[in-house]
Amino acid sequence: MKKRLFLFDIDGTLIFAGGCPRIYFSRIFMELFQQDLRFIAKDFLGRTDSFIIRQALKKLGYSNRPDLEALIVRRFIALMNDEFIHCPDSTLVPGVREFLEWCNTQEDLYLGLITGNLRPSAYIKLEKFGLDAYFESGGFGDDSIERNELSRLAVQRAEKLYDAVFFPEDVYVFGDTPHDVACAHAWNYQCVGVASTESRVRPLLESQPQWIIRDYNDSGLIDFLNGASAN
């Protein structure tokens, strides 16, 4: 039986993080530079945290400043570690826990992450909901500023961890933005678009993933996955 690898984005795909991470970034830039950048949701959609930090610094006239990038990362991780557990508007995407449990019952099916989150903040978010134990490896926002590079890196790490080979047609990327679809298609991986809010439906349709769901209660998802793996 062929081995399959499911790679998951986090925000909008596994959980809704709420407004707290954006607030933390805004606080950090105000404290360091006395600039209110007012980070908004669209700044984060499908982007890596490294890209967001670098672009924000560029707006303020700071280019090629790895020292400042590292300082912002340290402060952001500290805030996430101390405060995210109390974030009032973070929640799970419906049906996700049950779907991950189903995945764990499947032979030769492995799970990983492909996320723009920095690795520490990725696991802080997942730990709040008890999802961290499902994911042992992945590609993260501190690995590269470009999302397309993360998908192949996530596969390479999974192959090393599980001593397996995953062919492109057996790798599935789950994500909620066109950037997620693009990073799957860049390597000929399959993609399941998660249109977890109304605003995500049209952009996902236009980016043409192999399947689209509103959440993990979609009655056709498992049939699609099983049918695709049988082909």
C-alpha cells in the first residue's frame, strides 16, 4: 500500500487564531519603533511570519536587518508563550479533531505541517487545543520567507522522520488560501482547499485545488481522499 502524507496549514485550516497574534506584532513595533502599523488580517493570509516581519521593517526603512528580525521574533514568541493561551477569540475549525483522529486510524498515512508560523508559535497555537501531538514535523515560517519552499522541506523532513518515500501524487496540502494551493501545485502535490470563511471561497475556487471543503464535517472529504489514493 502506498504511503500518504497530509500536510496542514494552521490558521484558517486547523484553527482560527483570532486577533491576538496581530495585536502582538503591533505592540512590538510600537514599543521598538513608536510606529503603529496596525497589522490587519489580510497582511497574514498565506504569508510566512518571516515575510511579514521583513516587509514591515522595510516599510519603516530597515532593510537587511537580521538583528532586528531576530529581536522581533524573540519578543513575539515570548508574547505568544505568555498570552496566547488566554486569547478569547481563538477556536477550532469545525470537525478538525475528529478528522485528525480518523487520520490516525489509517494505515500508512502520516501527518505534518506546512505553515507560515514560526515553529515555536505554531506549536503554541496547536497546544492550546491539544492538537500539537498529531504533528511531529513540518515546514515553518522560520525556515524560509517563501511558502513554496516550505512544502518540499516538509516532505523531506517527513521522509527522514518516517523512513519513507512520498510520491507527489500521495502528498496532500490542506490550506485556506491561494498561497497554500500554489505551494502544493509547485511540486505537483494534491491540494484540499479549506474555505473556512465565506471570503475564502472565491479565491480558492480560482486557484483550483483538487477538492474544496467548508470544514472537516464535509461528507465527501474522506471519499475523495480514499478515491484519490486508490487511483
